[in-house]
Amino acid sequence: MKKGRSKKYRAIERLRILSQAVFFGLFLYLFFGAHYTGEDYIGSTVQRFFHFDPLLALVTIVSSRLVYAYFAFALVTVVATILLGRVFCGWVCPLGAVHQFSSFAFKKTKFLRPPREDKASLAPKYYILILVLVGAIFGLDLAGYLDPLSFLTRSLALAVLPSVAMAVSGLNGILYSIGAAGLARTLSQALQNWTINVTFIQGFSVGLLFLGAIALNARKERFWCRYLCPTGALLGLLSRWNLIKVRIDDEKCIKCGLCTQHCETQAHPYPNDGWKSGECIYCQNCASICPTAAIDMRFSARPEKLTNVSDVNLSRRKLIVTTLAGIVAIPFFKLTPARKRASLKLIRPPGALAEDKFLAKCVKCGQCMRACPTGGLQPVLTEAGPEGFYTPMLVPKIGYCEYYCSLCTQVCPTGAIRKLTIEAKNKLKIGTAWVNKSRCIPYVLGKPCIVCEEHCPVSPKAIKFIEYEATLPDGTTAVQKAPVIDQELCTGCGICENKCPVMDDPAIFVTSVGETRSATNRLLLDISSGAPEDPYK
Amino acid sequence: MKRRDFVKGIAAAGLALRFGPRAFAGQAASLGPLPALAAVEGESPAAITKEAIAVLGGMGKFVGKGDRVVIKPNIGWDRTPEMAACTNPEVVRTLVELVLDAGAKKAIVIDNTTNQAKRCYVRSGIQEAVKQAGGDMLFVDDYRVKKMPLKGEWLKDWEVLLDVVEADKLINVPIAKHHSLCRLTLGGKNWLGATAGARNQFHQSLDKTITDLSAFFKPQLTVLDAYRILVRNGPQGGRVSDTELRKTLIAGTDPVAVDAYGASLFGVEPRELPYLGLSRDRGLGEFDLGKVRIEKRKI
């Protein structure tokens, strides 16, 4: 009995592609929105996606022991997954869309030849999930490194978008040189309007990881989703009872194996009892490709056998070993002097919670770094210990904290940075400025400068000047205005360090001490004891 | 008596003594040659701007048909207009309108800001004002910055904004502010915003920098916004209490005289500002207001 392909499932497959495109577009749109638009308060950005992510919700709440109300949206995804299976992965996830599209591209370009049948173990993502969950119990937030939303946002913000902006800027140079000044000007003005930061300390590593994750699709379709994604694993575990089952009509089936060969996630639709509901993402490839339209997605309330959920050899013994390994390994993250004494360079964004809670909540998505209008927020390499890798810190040499801006606090998806009004933000100290008198121009060279004083944004200024008599190498003296700092007024914004003309190692610099969020990283017990007295009011 | 009032009183008295007779002479002579300086006081920033330009003979005297005119306000800081850190947006709007009405092809407004550019452009209110008036607001473009010979006494060559250099006509629109290093920032100091590069090194000899830049950028017209001036915590202030309402606008063809008049609003003698002396010696203008034809009006 020969019959053509199913038109119905081909249509649903197209609908799935459309859905992926729409969600990816929405994701990009919200992502682009996280910058200074001309409004002080920018409303919803891509953090809304994060709130629907059950893994981030679970891990962040458990690791920080703090409930964050926005994560209630994650219940929508949980319920949808219980009822319908991993449709989030197949139809919504923007990183899934990137992987599926690149898999498709690799297939079309013959970089990828689908094997007849895939036998590789699907277990790694479950082990990753277990490690992440065990970490959460110990107050460690590891979810952000491999969570698809966090991974994609970070990659776009710190590597892809900066590269595109640099490429456009380079193109502008060419356009100007060939006389197309009008177009070049339009592009350069647009780039400024989007306020795209192009300098990121870790841009290189973030970019390479992103390219690597995409390149893996040349080996297996949706490699990430099959083997690595802890969010997919969590949703897989919830898929035992879902109502939609992939079923093959044995009478129509010609046992060609195309369905299993083209399955994106190794869910093994053939034979019927080999299908893994925990792996299927309902992409409709199998039902659409079946030459005899033998495959159906049917509603059925019967729960799958546990072995059928994923059937990935998750033996009890291995699970216990992984859990134990996690319990042993995870404290390694805590073996860091960062817990004894604050790091001087670790200037967190305004509104960041106290370091323990901050580390437990930050998912390293890089949204704050994308939003920072001066590009001063940078991914941490070592300053915060191993668990702080990719968390944000202000590097004043690169960019300072703009006085009337609270964008980073508005875009944080997990509340690791508390949402602040601009007025509230300006009452906070994120650090304290210091003058290095052995490098400062008036102190050492006896020349006028006080650029730092000019730029200090608080009024009255936290940087004052005194008349200082410098003794020069030839024994003569020179009197100049030289900066001194009123620690009580200083907010630690870092514009002084940023604008200091001593380029390599600025003669005025900010360290984290005195930050409002810390009860221990303090300078004086009564610092900020009250509002500074205003001599002009 | 508050200190502010005291300063005001001194300034007013000084002005009356110094320029009183001159002002009458100016008025009497207004039928003859045009004044080099117009100082207009009034409630509306737009109206005093229009009046000052009219006193100088109208915008048509400075801008020709088809000109590409660059208007250079001070948009250096991420501050709203009531902080008096950036030029009053209504003054800039009025100038854009006048320039376009005079037949200019383009009215371009640009400044190399100190804080993040877009924030300064938006929050100063200038971007919106220029857009509404039909002018072009430009961000500084890295490819439109060029190191050029300034042939100054201190600055031999420096990076400058080509958009400013290539203008057919140039109007400098500073705001009068306190400055901690050079005491006051007026028209000459505003040219720092038309340069790029390591501008933070200018402070090592700010008076010479101002003079060299003033000699390089020669504006057809200088319009000093003193509607609201910044009297302390300069050059960016941060509170309304750092400012004083003076409701004055000074326009002139002699940039040094404009700055000298601006200084008088702060009770500062022009000869107390070294850059005015250096500028005069360089032949850029006159700071002795007794020698300048001034017309003062109140509307």
C-alpha cells in the first residue's frame, strides 16, 4: 500500500518553523531593546523570556534561597511541558532555533551526513542537570553557563553584536574612502543610536564558545539540545505524562527508517515502543518526512513507561555517583580567597545584592553589560572566584557608571541586580575613589590637571582640590590644584578613573571598598551615616 | 543679604559704571554702523535670541543661501536644561530656525560630548529641539575626525571634527558656566567640544589650549547663552541651586568681547581670565569692553 507524504504534518512542520522564527524574532527585538533608547526607564526586555525558564527559576530560587516573583511564569512552561511535552524546545527556544537552522544549513551544504541510526548516549545532559541542581543546593548558580537563554543572550551581547557593529564600522571606513559618505554617515549615526558596546574583556572566549556550539551541529543535528542542554533535560523529565504521542501505523509503515534517521533529537520514533517522549521536541520532521504518511501525533493520556521517557541508560548507580561527584566537586568552587576578603577590582553594578546572594542569583546572561551605555560593565574572569566567571563588574578604565542611568538594574532577569530608580541608585555607593599621589600630574609634575574634579558628577563634588606644593626633580617647587576625595560623597562611579589622562594606570582609581551592598567591605563604621550636608541650601 | 544677591549687585553696579554711557552711545549710534555685541535680557530664551541676532543685523548678515551651517552648542554633559550644564535648547532651536530661514541648506548641530553622547543629546533637550526646528543633529563619527595642523602656540596639531571644520559658516553657542580650572567656561572653551583625541591633556595648559583653538575655529557669530548660568560646581553642576537665572543672551561678532561680557555676569574682570588676554594678543578680539560697540536691550 503506497501513499504520499502527509500534507497535514508538512503544514504543521511549517507552522513549527514559523513559530521558531517568530520567537527568535521576538527574542532579538527584546534583546535589541536593552539599551539607552532615550527613555530613562526602558520597560520589558529579553528578561521576560528568562522568567519562563523553569531551570533558571528552580536553580536561582534554590541557590539563593530567595523567591523571585517573576519566576511564576516558569509554571506556564512546566504545565505546558507536562501536557504537551518538550514543545518549548522545538517551537519556542531561540537557541534551539539557531541550532536547528544551522543543522539544516550544515545538512544542505553536506557538512553533515545523517547516520542511519544514532546510538550515542543521550545521558550527558541529564548528568549536567544533576550537577547544576546539586550545585544549587550548595548555593552555587551554574545554570547560566549552559542554559540556552542565558547562553544565547551572553553570546549575542558580548560577541555577536559587537562583531557585527565592528564590521559595520569597518565597512563605513571603506564607504567613506570610496565616497559613499551619505550611506556611511547613516550607518555610523545608527550605530551610535543603538549604543552598541564593542569592547569586552571576555568577548573572545564567549564568541569562541558560541561558534563551537554552532559548529557541533555539523556533527549531529541539534547537538546542544541532544547532549548538553540542562534545561532540555529538565523538561524531558517532565515529559512522562504528556498527552501527545508519536505513533506509527504499522500497516502503512514500510520500515525505511527515514523518521529515525532525520529525528533532530534522537527520540527514535521507530519502532513504536522505542520512542522516547522525553527526547521528542515535536518538530514534526518524522511525520512530515514519512513517505507513506504512517506517523501520527495522537492524544493519549497513558503515561509512558519510565524507561521510555528518555531511555538513556540513566542507571540508579550512575545517578548516585554523579550526585556524589557533584557534592564532592562543588565545594571546589568555594575554595577561593574571594570569600575571606573582598576583591578590590570587583566593583559590582549598582543594585547588586550582597556578594553571596549575587553569585547565587546571577545567571551570567550579560544583559546588564549590553545595557550599560558606557560599556563599563564587563564579564569577570578571576576576580570573583571560579563561580563568578562571566558575572558583571565595572571596569572604570573601559567605561564608568553614568550618573543618571539605572539600565543595568532594569534588565536583570533574576533580581541579582535589584531594580532601582535613578534617585535610589544615586544614593548607593558601588566603590570608593583613591588618588595615587605618586602618579597624579599635579602631585608629581607640578602641572595643572584636575580633570577628575571636573568630571565628578555629584554636587557638591566628591573630588575637591587643595593647593599642593610639588617638589620637582630639580629641587624647585610648583603649586597647583591637586585632587582630594571626600569619601562620604563619592559613589564610586569611576568617571574620574575613566577620564584620568594618566593612561596606563590611572592616577585616580576606584576600588570596591565602602560599597553599600556589603556589610564587611567597609572603610569606616560610620561612613554614609547620614545625608551629606548641603552648604548651599 | 545673600551672597548671590551681593554678587549680582556688584555685577550690576560694575556694569552700570563701566558701560552705562557706552550703552547710550550704542543706542544713539544704532542708526550708524552695527554693534559688535548685543546683550538682550528677557523672559523667553527664544525671544532674546531673536532680538540679539536682529540687533546684530539679522541672520542674513552671517548666513548665505545654500550654506552648510554648523551650530556648536555645549552639550557636554548628561544634564537636563535646569542644571545649566548644557546650552539652553530653546536658544539652539531658535538659531536653527533663523539659520534655515536665512536660506541655509543645512543647519548641523554637533558636539563631542563628555558623558555618553546619546544621553547628552537627549537629556539636554537639544536633540528634540533641533529635530523640530528642521536641523540635523550629528553624533561624532570616528571617521570624520582628522588630525590637522592648528599652528597654535601650544597645540601644533590635533584631532578636530571635520563636520565643524568643513562648515561654510560657524556659529558658536556656548553657555556661561563656572569652571574649576579656568574659572569660567564661555565661548573659547566651547571649542574643546569640536576636537577629539586625548582631550584630557588640554588641562595641562588650558588657557593656551583655549587660545589656540579659538584661533583655529573662527566663528562668524558667537551666541553666549546666559539665560541660566552655572555659578558653582562647574562645569557640570548637578543641582538647580548651583545655577542662577540671568535671562540674558549675548551675541556678537567679536568672540573675545562676548566672553568678556559673559565674565562680567559672574563679577569677573576680563583681565582676570588669562585666555582672554592671550586671545586679544593673538588678535582674535577685544576684551576691553570700553572699546567695543555694545547694544543692550531689555524685552
